[in-house]
Amino acid sequence: MRSVRALAAVALSLLAASSVAALAGEPKNGGILRVYHRDSPASASIHEEATYSVNIPFMPIFNNLVIYKQDVPQNSMESIVPDLAESWAWSDDKKKLSFKLRQGVKWHDGKPFTSADVKCTFDMLMGKSQQKFRKNPRKSWYDEVVDVTVNGDFEASFNLKRPQPALLALLASGYTPVYPCHVSPGDMRTKPTGTGPFKFVEFKANESIKITRNPDYWKKGLPHLDGIEFTIIPNRSTAILGFISGQFDMTFPTEVSIPLLKDVQKQAPKATCVVEPVNVSTNIIVNSSAPPFDNLDIRRAMALALDRKAFVSILYEGQADIGGTMLPAPGGLWAMPKEMLETIPGYGPDINANREEARKLMAKAGYGPGKHLAVKVATRNIPIYRDPAIILIDQLKSIHIDGELDVVETANWFSKVARKDYTLGLNLTGNAVDDPDQSFYENYSCGSERNYTNYCNKDIEKLFDEQSAETDVAKRKKLVWEIDKKLQEDVARPIIYHGRMGSCWQPYVKGITIMVNSSYNGYRYEDVWMDK
Amino acid sequence: MAVINYDSELRRAGAHSTHGWRKLTYLVQRHMLGAIGLVIMVLFVMAALLADFIGRYDPLSVDSLQRLAPPSALHWLGTDSFGRDVWSRIIHGARISLAVGVGSTLLGSSIGVMVGLASGYLSGWVDLVFQRITDILQALPLLVLALVMTAALGPSLPNVIIAIAIPLIPTVARVIRANTLALRELPFVEAAKSVGMSETRIALRHVLPNTLAPLIVLATAQLGSTILTEASLSFLGLGIPEPYPSWGRMLSESAAEYVRTAPWLVIFPGVAISLAVFGTNLFGDALRDILDPRQRG
Amino acid sequence: MFAYIVRRLILMLVTLFGISVIIFVLLRIVPGNIVDILFDAAGFVDQADKANLEKELGLDQPIFVQYLKWIGGLLHGDLGYSYVSEKPALQEILPRIPITARLAALALLFSAAIGIPLGVISAVKQGTRLDYALRVVSLSGLSLPSFWLGLLILMASVAMFGTMPIFNPNPRTWTEAFAIYCVPAMAVGFRSAALVMRITRSSMLEILRQDYIRTARAKGASESSVNYHHALKNAVLPVITIIGIEAAFLIGGLIVTETVFNIPGVARFLVEAIRWRDYPIVQNLVMLIALVVVVTNFTVDMLYAAIDPRIRYTD
């Protein structure tokens, strides 16, 4: 009896599931997805660029060794699934990561994919090959890799100096596609060739990017779309109007600010919109090698003066996360618990008390109501940088710091901060993956090109290495929390907030998943389809 | 090109008096539009000079709570995305626009006069070389040449003035050269030469004063172009840099983001530019009518 | 006549050569080049990589070597390679020309269709209120910055239609084509129309004063035949001059209007290339613009000389 009932139950649930599936609709094939793009990428080569302006249009052209599962919003070790690698395994001493590669995969020009392509890609990234990338922003990701060896056509291994569990996370990022050996880096910048669900058609600078379906994709039945067209429209108002009036099927992912989102939802009530953290922190870079911020008291005072909730309520209408270097929960996986966060100076709930203390510190340094400290606050000339800079200047007034806005053209920004030609800067730091290895090393290690503040603490770097080699996740988390706390207490780079952005699409667009802890990894688009 | 004898002109036109106030009122009546243009120009100049008093706020001070506020009693023309008061920025912008407009016109005209005089008076290879240079400079439209020059020199206030002045040189030089050529043939120059006056002295003391009239007309005509060119350069992001309040750049920031949500950011700076240029053009037209009736029309 | 043409042609070539030198030198005065910008866009500055890139692009060679390379290439139709897109400059520039040409033609049409008749009316009715009003209108047309006019049009279209014209290289309907091309053309053409009106008016006035008009009147020709027959026929000359002057005038308007309306034409390309310090593109575009202006002036002068023999023998 029980077994019959069980069988009936299973049958019923199957029926229910399939009817739900039928209601949701089987994915339809066909159609060209029209998206607007916010600016013209400098080139089409993902490995040579460092902005999601390149990932979003060109990630569909490639495959990685492994990838974060595209329909799981939260990137984590558990959501890493095979892509060009069918399986992988760590050696016993955890210093060798071996991948068994998929057979029968072809590049878009018909040539077969083999392990040689894997070796080529990573040799180029590590600077070991004849062919060179013009720019190599993520070279430091492979600092612990001695070399990549191949064993036959379908096996490749990474040999490390010491264990680094995070390597797998870095390989799963949208920033780590596999490039072909037989195409030069120059061609990859203008006509990229990959193994992915879509093939490159054209890239007209400042006009459009077009990609089309790869009929020979190794995942049978995918992709559903016939192609994707990106129209480049730097003028945000025009672009959003285009979406509202139906000329675009989707907004540029993670690009709609919260105030604009309300506008979109009002004008296009049928559109689906989501707001997710983008794992980009808005922070203050402090030049601690020059006065006045070489004085720890003044740095601490500034950190104490911040009213982070005010930033969040003015700019995001409350929809942003406050935390340390790592993205806070529920989106992020590595942030310290709230109780721990609030013990850090400046994060406590009593703003007035904090500011009192800050003023005392300023007085100790010789500044008060009679003597103000004049500083220049440098920032990039785009709204997402400018707006928080203005609020920061306002808030600094409460501790007798008179900030003056110094707006820098985008083309000059990075070299200006790289040569430390600033006092205070309002900066945005994008994190490619939600993993401490990526955030800590890039932004805080001595000598890192992206360490704009020149923060250099050898003891903390030892801790970086310790957490990086730690294979037990729980232990690693505790270490990461300690490090994060220390970084904030040292006022290396005060984190103001982790913003959230909106993405909208028309109701007939299905299969879009916006990641909650990254804005660089979720754009393969092989599951996207349109119900029309 | 004869020297204008103003009094006889007036009498021929039927003026009853040629002195003082009557002359003035007659002028104004006859050239009403020009008078209006002059008034507008004077208003802008005063705004520029008295900016600190008329502008109610510091044009550079940011106020995060007042971002994008529509016009109100507190902020007459609203605020921009930084919370800066638009009225104050427009008033202070008058300073920038006038500085650039007048500066580049003066610079371009002075160099143009020297080139034109030398060219027309000295002839020979000097003339040939200068002619070719003016040919070259005139082959490019004003905005294009100014664009390339600001790109070449880098965006800063003095560089923008230079960049806009240079394309003006050929136009001025051409006119002055033609004028000089004509004057050179006149008897009083021959007379001066026969008495033994040096070429330079003749050029400076006799030829130059008689080129003044067309020069003034030309310069005033150019003033409108220079203001517009500066506005276009700043609009394209290649002119006056942050944080100076340039009318053109106020429009470029607003265009990108706020056409729908904050129209006051688009309307008022444009009105300022148009009004300033309009006044200059009106005045320039009237001046041309007065000083050089041959060009009348 | 032949000598005159040859003389003018040589002058044209000298002018173009002079421009090429000037533009080449100007672009390289200021420190900082495409390499800086490319690296800044990547958010990352590695000196060794930068030096390599400069060598690859030939930016480390002495200036006049680079200049000769460019000019040499120009003479075979090789305009060099765009630094940004790494495609031949010709390939980047050529497809954008028709778009700008369409806009320019429409703007010229608009300005002639509005400016010439209004200018004639204004001249014929000189001194009347109509003349006054038209003069004020033309003056205000000249005072409006064309980019502001474009912005106002965008605002109006949003307010009235809830949308802005978004450029589409293959418009599907006539309304779309109209919105995409005619609206910006009107924004550009407005200023030109004002200019055309003023010049037409002043040259008509000039003609109307001429002796032979008086003679025609004395001979008994009717008022209207004097106006529209003799006067207009002889006003053709200045109209040709107008077209010549307009060419230069229009280009400035096209640059800002294409930027406002986000149209991928050759004029907007110039601004983008300047921002990116994409020298090959900037150099070639400036030469192209100079060529257009110079050839237009040359043609105008030739037409002038052909129509009015008095001009031919003086310079």
C-alpha cells in the first residue's frame, strides 16, 4: 500500500512539476536580444581590460575551464561547475590542480580545442610566452602559479608554489576565458575567437557590438537566442528612454541607478527589474605617505566622521550594504558579522559620539573651529563617483575639514592616483570575484599596482598568505574577518558602502540571472530566451 | 575706402543738431536695435564685474542635500547635480565667457592687424608668406581649428583663449590687408613719403588710424563667434576645465543625464549664451551701419 | 584662364601641405598620447608594457620620420591604422562619411529653402516692419548655439512624444528616417538658414542699387520683372559664395549636433578621436575637412570666374 501511495505521490509531483514547467513555457529558440551599452569598450579582449563594459558583450563568445553556474545568483565554491574542463582535482599536497578537458570542442573557426590552448592562455597571462598582451591587469592573479603543464591533448595542470584554494574561484570568473593559441592577441582585441555559445560578428567603436548564435556549440540545444545586439549609447537618459519605449529588450545589466529605477518602473510597469549588490565598494583612498593624512589621528578622525547610513539613504534610498572590504551578507560570503563590524571605530551606531571623538582627535592634531584643514578630494568625472564625493565633503565639514572637489577626467584618473598625486580620493573598487585573495592582494599588498594608497603592512601580508593557503573554509573565514577588521582599523582605505544597482528587462525576456556578489561573471547568456 | 565724415553724414540725413545729447538720442533712435544690443552687453559686463555680489552663492560650493532642486525662492534657477546654485554659476560664467570672448577677440585682432598691415604695406615676400599662412588657417573651420588647438595645448583658460584667437587672425588680416592696400595708393601717403617720412611711421601714424573703423566692426562681429566657439568647445568637454563655471560645460553635464528630470539645467545656460551673443550681434550690426555705410545692408 | 586654374590648383596643394604639417605638429605638442589613455582605461599602469606598446605603434620615432610615413602612405591611399580600433583608418572613416554627407545635404537644402526666399523678401521690403522682424529673427538664429538648439529639440521630443530619436543605420519606416535625419539636419540648418538669409539680403540690396537696375527701370521694365528677373539672376553669384562660406560654417554645426543626437558620422568621429588621441584618425579627418573646404572654395572661385569675366584676370 505504502509503495503504491509513494508511487502515486511521485507521479503526482512529477505531473505538477511538468505542468509548472509547461506554464513557464519551454524555452523558445530565436530572436535577437537588443541591449543598450553604456560606453565603448577600449577593445574586445577580456584579458586586456578591467571593466564590465567588456565582459558583458564579449563573455558570451567564450568558455572558461570552469565557470560559476549561470543560473545561481550567488557565486561560491559550491556553484563552480565544469565548462571546458569536465572535471578537476587537487593533488594531495594541494599544490597541483589538474583539469580533464572536454573533447570534441571546436573554436569558432573550426579548429579543435586542446590542452595547448589552455597552456597558451595562461602562459600569456603569466608573461611567459612569446606572444604578449598589450595590457595585463590580472597578471598578479597567477603569482602563486609556477607553470601550467599539459599531459596529452586533454589534460592540463596548474603547479603552485603553495596551496591556494582561491585559484579555482579566479578561474571561474568571467575575466578568465580560454583563448586560442592560433589567434594573435591583436586579433583577439578586434575579432575575438572563442568556443562559446555566440560568435563575434562586428564591433563598431561607439556604435554597436553584434554577436550571433554559434550553431556548433558543444552544449547541444544552446543557445536559444539567434544573436545579441548591443547599441552604444553613452547618454543615459536616451538609453533608458529607448528601453521604456520598447526599442531595447534589456537595460545594460547592473547599470540602472536606484532613482532612475523608480522612473523605469513607473513608465514601464510590465518590465521585470531586480536590484542586486554589484560587489563594487565605494571607498576613500587616502594618501598616507604625505601630509596631512600621514598622521594616524587625522586618518582615524576622518573614519569616525563618516555617516554611512546618510550616504546610503541619499544615494540609494536605503538600498546599499555597509561593511568592510568584503561584500556584506546576504550577497557576499566573506564579510564579518555585524557585531564584529560595529566594534570598529566609525561603524558604531552613535554618529554624534563618533564625531565628538573625531573632533577631539583633530584638536590633538591642531585643528578646530578656528583652524580648518583644507584638503582636495579627487574623483572621476562621472556621476557614480561625483555624487558620493559631494556628500563626503559635506560630512567632513563636521570635523573642521574643508574639502574642495577636484574632478579628474577619466582618461587621467588612474595614472593620477597611481602616482599618488592626490590627498583624498573618492574611489570605486570593483571585485571580480567574491574572494579575499582577489580583494586583499590587489588593493592592499605592498607594491601592487592597484594599491593606490601605498598601504604597506608586512605583518598583514603574512596574514594574507596564511588565509590564502588555508583549505578549511571555516578557519579561513575567521582569518579573513580578523584581517578585514585590522584593515579598517588601520584606516587604509575606508569603505563607505557597497552599492546596489538595478537591471531591467522586458517581460518576454526569460532566463536572465543577475549575480548577487559579482558584476563580472554572469553573462554567458546561453540560457536566455525570449517568449515572443 | 574714404574716411567717414560723421558730421556731414548726419547733416545729410537731416539731423538738426550735431552736438552732445541730441546727437546721442538721434543715434539711439536711428539704431534702436543696436542700442538694445549695447544695453544687453553692458548688463552682461556688469554681471561679470559684480558677480560676487549678484551671485547669491559660491558657484563652486557643493551642497549634497540640495542636489537637482528645481527653481525656487532659495535657488532662483535651481541647482545642479552637485547642489551648486545655477544662478550663481551663470553669473560667474559671464566672467569666463566674456574673458574668453574679449580676450581671444583682442588677441586675434591685434595679431591680425599686425599681419595685415605688414602684408599690405610691405608687399613682396612678406606678403606672399603671410598670404599663404592665412590661406592655410582659413582652410579649416573655426571650431575644428579651435578643437585641435585645445587638444594640442591642453584644456585651461589661457589655452582656450589662444586656441580661439588663432583662427580669427586670417579674417582680420585679410580685411586689414585690403584696407591697407587701398590706403597705400592715396595721395596723402605719397605726400608723406615725398617729405621723407619713414615707412614705419607712415604705417603707424597715417595708415593705421584709418583702418580703425573696419577693424572695430570686424572685432565686434567676431565677438559673437568667439563666445559661441568657447561654448561649443566646453560643451564637447574640450574647453574650459572643471570647476570653472562655463555656460557651455554646464550644458554638457546636463545633457548627459538630466534632460528629462531637470530641464532647468538645459534651459538657463543656453539662454545666457544666446542672449549674450544676440546682444553682441545687434550692437555689431548697428556699429557697422554707423561706421561703414558701404557695408550697410 | 588656364593659367588662373593652374595657379589656384598649386595654391590649393600648398595650402593642404601646410595644413598637414601644422596638424601633425599640433597633435604631438602636448605630452601624453594614446598609450596613456589605453592604459588608464584598463585601470592599470605597467611601465614596461607601455614602452612596448609605444614601440609597436611607432610612437618612439622622431617626429619627422613619423610625418613622412604618414604623408607617404597618404599618397597611396594608405591612411595608417587607427590606434583604438586597430583597423585601417580609411576603413573607419569611409563608412561614416555618407551619414554626415546626408545630414549636410539636408541642412544645406533646409537653409537654402528657408534662407534665400526670406532674404529676398527682406531685401525687397527693406525698411519695413517685415524687414525689421526678419532681421531680428535671422540675428537670433545666429545667436543660438546649435548644440543648445539640438538639446531643446530633444527635450521637446521627449515632452511631446515620450521618446528621443535613436540613430539606426537602417531605418524601417519613413517616420523613423525623418526623425533620424531631418530633425538633426534642421538643428544644424537653422543657423545656416540665418546666415544665408543675411547674405542673400545684403547682396540683393547691393544688386538693387546697381546702375543697370536703374537703367532697366528707366527702360520701362515693370517693377516685378526688375526684381525677379534681373536682380535675382545677378544675385546668383553671391549665392554661390554663400555655399562656399557655408561649407565651413556647417562643419562646426555638424560636430556638435552629431554629438547631441548621438549620430555616428564623421564629424562626431573627430571629437572622439581627439579625446582618445587617436592621431591617425584625427590627422586624416582634419585633412579631409580641409580638402572639402578648399575644394569647395576652389569650385566657387571657378564658377565665379566663369560667370563674371571681370574677376578672371585679377587674383
